[in-house]
Amino acid sequence: MKVIISVNLNPLRTSWSLCVSLFHHQHPYPPFIPQNATKLIVGTLPPPRFTVGALKEGDVDFCYGSRDGQLWPILNRIFGLNLDFETSEKAVLQRKEFLEKQGIGICDVVASAKRVKVDASDLGMQEVELRDLITILEKYPKIETILFTGGNSKNGPEYFFRRLLKNHGISLKLVNGEVPRIHAFFHPKTKKRIQTISLTAPSGAANRAVGSLSEFKALKKKHPKMTTIDFRVLQYRRFFL
């Protein structure tokens, strides 16, 4: 990212102009959707280091492969996968084979975005370009459940998905208002009813939100050693199994 400051040295009038070249945060992975997929995981973007190929030790070069992310550790516990958490082709193949076997696809809703600050914050995304998930769903008619890795907060996956639905003239109906919130809609082409689940985000940034949930507090009271990841494992198990 380059910052250029120009100064007008006219003694009668001094002006400052700031020109910022934004970081183009492109999604590094195409959608991974097996033909037998009945569930689709939908997030936003992986951290910028995945876009530029500057992975850290322990990152996996695949969707949700950040060493700081919690999706794969959660699924590892739910399904007893014994996954490797390392930057290797074996680790990538383990995840792909699991998704194919379980009929689960991954297709994040954001294709690219611009950033002033180069970080993974959803709120920092500007000039966002979306993948047309409505058309993608038409190509995979077996999908009946969308699993958002986050809710309807600004620039979250559900937030952008609602924008897509609006562009296609589709309404999202509330099914269950408790966390994780459940909605449903009918695809305009396939006429299939598709359910959406807004899971608690599998990121460290969402730990504070988890800690404030009444359900987590009640469980924590009964089981003092329960962690925010333990809570997500319980939540995710209901919708992945």
C-alpha cells in the first residue's frame, strides 16, 4: 500500500491532498463444491497473507486454513478426523477428502475487496465484489443448507448474502430467532427450499460475543472448564452431523 502526500507551497494558500493506493484483497481459492454436496459453508475472505502467498508456519493452503482460525479444529473434534495442521499438500488433501465424503462444499461470498489497512477485518472491506451464490446454487441442486461462518453484522457473510437475495428479488424468512439464527428461502430457478444457519464465527475475534451469550453462561456455570471453542463444537455439531 502506498501513501502519497502532496503539498501546495503557495504562500497564500497551502493545501494537502492524500492519495491512498488500496490493497486489493482477492479470494485465493475457487469454490470447492463436491457434486454430492448438501451443505455449503459460506464466509467472506481469508486473511490477506493467503492472497499474497505469505503463509505462516502452521497455516494450511486451503479454505479456512489460517492457523488462528477455529473451523477446522472444531470439525476435527466433531468428526474425529485427526487432521494435520501444517503447510503441506497432505493437510490440504485431508480436508478435501473430508468435504467430499461428507457432502460439504465451501464457497465464500466475497470474491474481492479493497482495504486501507491490510488485515482480516470484515468491517475494513471496501468496494466489495460478490460471488453470485444464487447462480452457483442453481448448479448444485442437492444443497439444502447454507452454513454462514458469521451473522448479519455489517460485511458479514449473511449480510452480503441478503444483498444477493435482494438483487434476485428473493426474500429470506426467519425460522428461528435464537442464536444461531435460522432462515429459509426458495430458489427462484430450482424452487428448492434452502435453509441458512448463522453460526457463531469460528474466529478469536468472536470470543467476546460468545462469552456474552446466555446459553454459554449457563453452560459455563454447569461446566466451569468449558471454553468458547467447546461451545462452538456443541453448536456446530447440531448442523454438521
